[in-house]
Amino acid sequence: MAASSESKQLEGVVVDGIGEKPIPLHENVLQKHAGFFDLNHDGIIYPWETFQGLREIGCGVLSSTAIALFINLALSQTTRPGKFPSLLFPIEIKNIQLGKHGSDTGVYDTEGRFVPSKFEEIFIKHPHTHPNALTYDELKEMIKENREPKDFKGRVGASVEWKLLYKLAKDKNGLLQKETIRGVYDGSLFELLKKENKKK
């Protein structure tokens, strides 16, 4: 029984060679990821909250405006099934997994849970120069390989997300580190970027 319990705890651990940080497999970590942008913690994200959250992690005014509109327009009705469309374009965090787009890595499953094998697959398939990091060219290669036919929305979403992540979180050598990518999946990276941005 103890062995079974121990293996269950270790299932969600991502080992990066530097340390181990667990991501619980039973939790909807996609909600935690999105929750950073819920500034008043009411379970709903409006475009102005998305905008402010993007500004806090280091995005410029114009890019924050464009990305906030894109995100809320794309996800509002999807995360509010059965409800009348709202011109305020709110996103309901409790249903955020319904907004999961195609042409992605598969690291989130359909319930918004973290899939360790899919995360590790990124670093088995795509790094060619550093085992635990991606260069910009390797990132573009990954985005291209994940494209699904006739999935315009998913392709655009994946491209915007990954290129924004690279811009904001690459290290001084132009590498997107494995632990950094892990942090974006559970939302912990956003808090780190917010703290760093406050120091500037």
C-alpha cells in the first residue's frame, strides 16, 4: 500500500536534472494557469484583466491589447456553454479546459490536467543543441510539427503562446529552459515574471 501511494505521488514529478517539482496529476492545472489573470479572484476573466496580467509579466501595451482581445474573443463563449454571448467577453475559469485548442503539445489533457509523458516528449524530440532547453529555431520546429490540418485557430493560438513565452522568458543565452516551460503549465512562471518585472 505504501509503495502504491509513493508511486502515485511521484507520477506528476518532472525531473529536470536540477530539482524536482511536483505537478499533481489529479488537479486541473490549466485552471491555475488561467487563474493568474483573474485579478479579483471571482472565477471570471475579463479582457481588461487579461490585459493587466499581460502587462504585469512584461508585455507591451500594444501586444497586451491585441493578445487580450484575441484570448477573450476566442475563449469567452467556449467556456460559457449554454449561455447567451456577452459583449464583455468573460472567460469562466471553471470551464477553461473547454477552450483547449488543437495544434498543441498535449501536455494538458481534455480535463486540463498535466500529462508528464507529453511534457517529457518535448525534450526527447525537439532539443538538438541543449538537452533541457529549446532554441528559437527548435521552438518553431516544435510549433510546426504540432500543427493539425485545417486548424487555423489552434495554429494561431499555439504560435502566439509559444513565441510570447520565448520573448518573455528566454534566458540570457536565448534558450527557453525546461523548468521555465514547466512553470508556464501550472502558472507559477507568471508570478516569477511579475516579480522580475516589478524590479525593472
